[in-house]
Amino acid sequence: MPTAHFFTDESFAETRSLIAAISCAAVCGIVFGLSMPLISLRLEHMTGSGLMVGLNGAAAALSTLLIAPIVPRLMRLLPPRQILALSLACAAGLFVLLPLLPSVWLWLGLRFAIGCFMTVIFVISESWINQVVTPERRAMMLGVYGTALAGGFGLGGLIFSALHSAGDAAFYLGSLIFLTGAIPVFFLRGPDPKAPDAHASSIRSMLSMIPLAPAAIMAGLAFGAIETLIFSMMPVYGERIGLDHSMIGILIVSVALGSIVFQIPIGWIADRTDRRLTLLWIAVAATTGPILIGYSGDNIPLLLTVIFFQSGAVSGLYTVGLSLLGERFTGGTIAAANAAFIFAYGMGSFAGPPAAGIAMDNVGPWGLLWVLSGIAAAYVLIVASRAVLARSKS
């Protein structure tokens, strides 16, 4: 079929919408993978404080906590595609200000503002996918979404490795990458994201989703904490065990590769098995992984291998957690449920970095690993209890 038909034929309408939504994830992933080591190491050199690095990461997480609850209501006020494009443009404008305003406290404000717009992008794009795909393909398609996001992380890490010594060029490139995300949103026409009804768009409605699907939504919290710690604090961990900046960039690439390789297979498995049981095994793997990272020390091949498998397992929390939401909720209600998922993600992202920063300042690099393992162990208890409860009712 000629290429022109892809852009006009109704049989490709859902595919066009999926590509637009997934492109948003890829763009945000690239900038996220670039900015985490870039900003963390700049702050480490500016302050020498793990706590300050953690607080900066927490500023982005705080934006998620505050903005996620109002995104469903925002979707009722403006067309969701328009909101996505505006959010990408605003994030680009703010990102380019970072090298122009090299102040620790100003960076806190800028990270917060950029995080606000990225939260809007994630809530709308993930809701969009959950609304468009059929139930039997949901986990696998969310795995494709997660793979695009992880691929962006990896590409961002490679860009950091290539440009970390090139002054402020990485900041300007990151801003340009944000802008490219608006292109498919504007030009690939298909089913638009559905806004929730007035009741489902309220903050109270969003919060009410948490007890209705705790295993799914707490997967967002665990993933948010672990992912943010890996990307914001692992560069500092690497530097403190003696790795150079190029190798730290490769660590981030290894994290991304694990997610790229594992998310679609994990989604495929989750579509064919009990999703709660899949989450349980993922959480067990996420509990043991950080300890193995610590015992790898500065043995680079072993360290990269362990991080590859650890990140691959952890990525399943996001994919399977979202698919469990799509199984539990339908239509416009998914937007409110997804906002609750992102809100929980923000809670984890907000609490994790300061806790790990304090742990690293007090007990050294191993402090990060104990925090990572403890978060995953707590989620094991949550999902195991829900699985037992579900089995007792059946």
C-alpha cells in the first residue's frame, strides 16, 4: 500500500494514534536518559552533596505528585493532542534555560517545571494507548511503549557519553529533541485520547482508584522510586566507586538495554498468565538485583551484566502494572486510573532520591543499594498479599 494511504486510510487510524503516543514516550525517554546523569554530575561537582543531588531529583518527582491529579480535569478543558504539543514545547523552552542559569536553587525550580510538563505527557500518552489497544494485546503493546521509552533512555545515555565534555551542547540538543515529539502528535491523525467524565476527572475520584487496584498502582510507586534512583543516583554511585564519566554513560545504556530487551517478552508473558503473579516474580528479582550489583564492585563486565538483568526485571513493574490497570478500568475512567498510577510513581520518585542520598552520605555507595532492595522487598509484600487475597476469594 502506498505510503500516502497510511496517513489517510481509516484501517491505519489506530496505528497512527499508537505511533503518536509512543513517540511522546521515546522523546521524553531520550531527554530523561540524557538529563539524569548530566544534571546529577553537574550538581555533584557544584555541591559535592549526595543529598543535594537527591533533592533535585525529588523536585521533578514533586511535580508529578502535584500535577498528575489535575491532568484528567485538564483533558476536559483542552483537546488532549493540543495539550501534548504545548507540553512538549514548554518543556523544550525550560530545558534550554538550565545551562543559562547555573544555580542550584534555580535548577530546583526548573526541574520542577519540566517535570510538570513531562507528567502531563506521560498521563495522556499512556491513557491513550490503554484506550486504543484491545485487551488481549494490551500488555504487549504497553511493552512496546516501554521499550520505546527505554530505548530513549539508552540513546540519552549514549548522547551523554558523547557530549559530556562538550560544554552545554547536550542541553541544547535535549531541547530540540523535545520539540520533535510534537510532529507525530500533529500529523498522525487517528482516535484521540478520551477525556474522563466530570466525576472521574476529580482528584477524589483519582485517589479512590488506589484501593481498587493496589497491586497495579503500587507497582507505579515501586517503579518510580527504583527508576529514579537508578538514573539520578547511579551516576553518583559509579563515580564514588571510581568509574569515569564515559563508563557512567555506558552504565545508563546498560540500564536501558535491559528494559529494551525484556519489556515486550514480559508483556507477552503477562498477557498469557496471571499478571499479579508476574508482578510478584518481578519484585523478587528487583529485591536481589541491587545486592548483586554491590558484590560486582568495579568489575565492569559483571557490573554491566547484573545491571542489564536488574533493569530488565524492574521495567516489568511499569508494563505489567499499567496493563493490570487497563484490565480493571475502561473508557475515560482509564485516564483517572492512569493519573493515580503516575501519582504513585511520583510518590516513589519523590521519596526515593533523598533517602538514598542520605544513605550514601552516611554509609557510602552501598547505601543506594540497600534502599533499592528495601523498596522492592516492600512491594513483594504488597503484591503477595493481594495475590493470596484474590486466590482466597476465587
